[in-house]
Amino acid sequence: MNELSIANASRRDFLKASAGLTLAFYLPSGIAAKAGGAASFAPNAFVRIGSDDSVTIVAKHLEMGQGTYTGLPTLVAEELDADWAQLRVEGAPADAKRYNNLLWGKMQGTGGSSAIANSFEQMRRAGATARAMLVAAAAQRWQVPAAAITVRRGVVMHTASGRTARFGELAAAAAQLPVPEQVTLKSPQDFVYIGKRVPRTDSKSKTHGTAMYTQDVQLPGMLVALVAHPPRFGGKVKSFDAARTKAVRGVVDVVAVPSGVAVLGRDFWSAKRGRDVLKVVWDEAAAFRLGTPEIVSRYQALLDQPGIVARKDGDAAAALAGAAKRLTADYSFPFLAHAAMEPLNCVIRAGADLCEVWNGEQFQTGDQDNIAAVLGIKPEQVWINMLYAGGSFGRRANPHSDYLVEAAQIAKAIRGRAPVKLVWTREDDMHGGYYRPLYLHRLAGGLDAGGRPVAWSQRIVGQSIQAGTAFESAMVKAGVDRTSVEGAANLPYAIPNISVDLHSPKLGVPVQWWRSVGSTHTAFAVETFIDELAHAAGKDAVQFRRALLAQHARHLGVLELAANQAGWGSALAPGKAGEKRGRGIAVHESFNTFVAQVAEVTVRPDGGFGVDRVVCAVDCGIAVNPDVISAQMEGGIGFGLAAALYGEITLKDGVVEESNFPDYPLLRINEMPQVEVHVVASAEKPTGVGEPGVPVIAPAVANALFAATGQRLCKLPLRLA
């Protein structure tokens, strides 16, 4: 029995063992369809070929809009020589032994723009293995050498005899053959799918509304839960009065959990109305009560004190003291919410010693561990069904599995008598924490008499997102959280004296990674300050960078491509009467991907401005799916621009002031600039594109605004005086 058959048998055993669950077991049609397809050939954990000629790709990474359900099948289809139309994709179960992220070790999950990077060879080998076995089955059937057989778009052919067979015809025979230990992968010049534009596998279902999200899951007897959380971080339930809540039609139960008070109803609105009238007295003795101005004030005091050294080349202090020209700037970056279009939700069904979860699942291993700890079972007894997620930007990969743990606690509180769908409203998530941390930077730079930079000093103040998590031992070294200084400590510019240090104050505001993590703030500080140095030196911004990046060919490549495609150095078309126009550039590496962007802006007489055009150049190694790459650059630009123009979570007396899109706006379609994406041709191994488009847009826009107005902007969101 192969691995997949064992897994399916285990799943059947799980359902049989769950007292009372088998008779009530129900899956929405989109999920139930996975059971079909006559799986007769599964040579590995990633490929399943049915006698009906279907090729099912098991994707170990979450599809949250970034294109993994297209990128991963592309790799398999390439080496399998499948027809794109015969492909199906399903999410892998939670099983780190088979589906771990190869860049993370023994952990399964999606993040860090790692899906294609860690799967590139693995998925290709999975496809090549299946192909080799199909060819061997055909060779055996036709009594011809395997080397005489070719495969093209799902058809196995022996040209000399004119015999052909489709995959489904050979599947049963191939399943009886030994799995080869070694397979040969294609050379790039033979690629059929890699590097080409192919239709996304999820477009049709998302367009037709049949794609399965957590909110679509309905189980017999399922209750919908909403939780009343304390208004301040660190608050706890002191007492509650549920009399009015229980009088609401459709409310079934009210239970206390460690995070608050859960109201369970037969549907969302019953639970919502019940929660609206719930009376809770909060114990706020240990609650966090600082406001944003107080936090910033404390951080500003730390800017005057040396931090823990993250990088030290030469003697920046001495070089600054002896510089012909010195510049300084302080930067401020607010807390940011993830604000994904699909609010947090999950479905959980807990038995005595088994639990099943439906979720837009981003971090399987951690979630299994944390749910199991709540229920007192083993992690492998937590079955997770990975559904689509309507965005995440890191939020669903919470190190503490916050909303999943909460759902498990609710299920435990009602003794597992019904499946529970936990829903956080957008207001719940906006108020509930786990933000991109607030950061301050202080930069100082020195130029010699010839306008060459001789010193760079950068101090960063902000919470560690790794402290107190399972990742701290690996990601925090000698007191430095790598994610706090990424994009700064690895400054690529050839400056002889560099100092980067860090303060990581502890604060009662929950924080975690946010799309592009540390580069969300370091790229802005670095790229606007390097622009300021260029201006002080009397040099063109591109020429200044070019001279400092001579030893960094990939940075230089995207810089020059973006500048050339944008017409850098040429005059911009004039705006309307009273308008000012400007062009700015920025370049940055994140997640081993190199991106440069040129932004063009128009500033109106009233001080408002718009971003008209963005030219983006990206070097992400081999371009597996150019269309997905372009889409991710475009989406990253829109996401980053929303943060640059509007994004800001503020606190007053410890209470988050923003609640939903009216006071935490996203970019409107009419505000989206014209975007051109140019992909660098490369033979390097592919790297990620989900995040690297985000950090570059804000500094490019800020530099363009300086070109238009002469104002240097050092605070996000961007506001002209």
C-alpha cells in the first residue's frame, strides 16, 4: 500500500473511530468531490492519476491568492508532460513527515515567500517519477524500449508503431511497478510549461463561486460562535451576565473561554445579536493602557541610546565625525493590521480523542500542536482540511494559533457536542491584535568631499515578533531578531563604515509578521535615505545607486531595467495647471528576490497627490509562471501602496481606535496606478514573489514626492505638509 492509500485508510479509520461522527459526517460538495476520480496510481505524496485520466496534484502550501495552486501544478505538469486541462488540485492534509516546508525543516506551512522556492525540485521529481512509471508500463505493454517512448500533453506515444495511450489507460499497470529511486529532470531549453503563461487552476471556481472557503463549510448540527474579547490587551473576564443573550432567538449557549466569552448560535446573526447584548465585567488590572503617543515617546528615548549590534563594518562613528557632509533623519512606522478580505474563521469538530478542522490553513504543524495541547490529544489526532483563504498576509500563520486555539477551547467547553464554526468579524480582528509592530529608525550618513558615502549608521526600535514563540531560538541571535533588521543589516551598498543596532522593547501589544515582514520598514528608511544622500552629493539617484551596487549584479540588474523601462532621465509630461509631477526610484532585496520600482506621481494644488504609474523590475530566478509573477508584483504594489497612503493602527489608553475599512481604508481601484512588470530572464533557482513587491513601492513614491515638491517624508502613512 502506498503512502497516500495509507493516509486515506487512516482517515477512514479516524471517521469510524469518532463515535457518532460517521453518521453525521458531511462535507460541502466541493470538498466531497475530492473522494472521486478513481485514484488508481499514486507513486508519491504529490501526484495521483485516476483511471478517468485525471491528474490530481496535492499541494502542500495554502492558496491564499498568491498562486500556489497554479505554480506547484506547473512544476509537476512540466516533468509529467501532462495536459494542463487534466489537472486537478487539492490541499494536502496536515502531515509534516510528507508535506514539510523544506526550507523550514520538520514543519509544514506556507510563508516567507517559500512555496515555489522549497518545492521547485521536489514537485518536479514527483512529476518525473510518475512519468517514468507510466512510460515503463507502456514499454512493458507494447514490448518496446522505454527510450523509444515519448510523452506529450497527457499522451504516451510510441511513434514507430503508432501506438498511443492516455495516462488513465496506464494508471493501473503503472501502480504495480517499483518506484524509481532516480529520475532525470528536463533541461530548461525543453520546458513546455515553466516560463510560460498558463491559466490559473483556481480562476474558474472563484469566478463561479464554487471555490470552498471556511465560511462555506456547513456540518450537521453545527453552531456558529462569536467571542466577546476584552477591550484592552491583557484584560480578562471577571464576570458576565448572559440572561439577555440567551433570550435571543437562535442562541444556543454562552460559555467562558480563556480569551473571553463565547456566544454560540444556530447561525452567525443569532450569535452576533446575542453577543451584542451580552454583559461582561472585565478585569483590567493587568491590561495594557498606553496610547500611541506614549509608545512613540518611549521609543524615541531609546533612539538616543546604543542598541544591540546587528552589523558593524569599520568605524561609522569616526567616519561620520570626519565626513565632509553629514545627514540625519528619524523615521516612524505605525502598527499595521493585516485586514485580509476574508476575516478570521475556522470550523472544528472535537471528539474524545480525535479532532477535525476546516481552515484556510497556513501553519499546519504549529496549529496541530497547539490545538492538541488544548484538547489533551496527540498532534497527529488533529486532522486539518486545508481550504482556500481569502488573503492572509501572515495573519493565519499565527505562532500561537490564536483563533484556532480559541475554537478548540469553545469546542472543549461544550464537550464536543456539536461542530463549531468560529467567526471573527473584521472589527474583532482589527481590535484583536497581532499587528506589524510600530518601529522607529534613526539614520545618519556621511559623504566625503567627492560626494561618496563613507559612513552609514542606522538604529532601529521595535518589538520582536519572534520573542516568546517557537521560532525565537532560531531567529533571535545574541538579542537580535533577524526579522527586525532584515533589509538593513544586509545593506548592499558599498559603504566602508556601517553600523546597524537594535532595541527590542517589550510591549503588551500582540505582534507578528506582516506581508514582507522587516522589509516593510527597513526598505523605506534605507531607500529614502540613500536618495537623500544622492541629492546631498549632487548626483542622480540611479547613478548614485549604480556606483554603490557594482558588486551586486542582481540589484543592479533590476535597478537598470526599471530605470530604462520607465524612461529615467527624460522629462515627465506636465500636469494640469498648478500640478507638480515627480519620478522616484527604489530597489530592495527580500526573500532572495530583487525588485526595483519607479513611481510617477502628480501633486495637486491642494496638497493631495496620486500615483500615476509604476514600472517594476523583478529578478526571482527562473520564472515559473510569468503571469503569476506579474500578478503578485501588481498586488504587492497595491497592498504596499494602501499601507503607504492610509495604513495606521493607533491606540488610545490601550484601546485600538480603528475598527473596519471606513477608518482603516484599503486602496480603491480608482487609486491604483498603471503598473508595468518586467521579469528578468534568469537561470538561478526560483525564489518567492508573494512578498517582495510590497516593500519597494512606499520609498519609490516618497522619493517621487520629493522630486515633485522638495519635501522629504520620513513617516508613514505619507502626508504632504
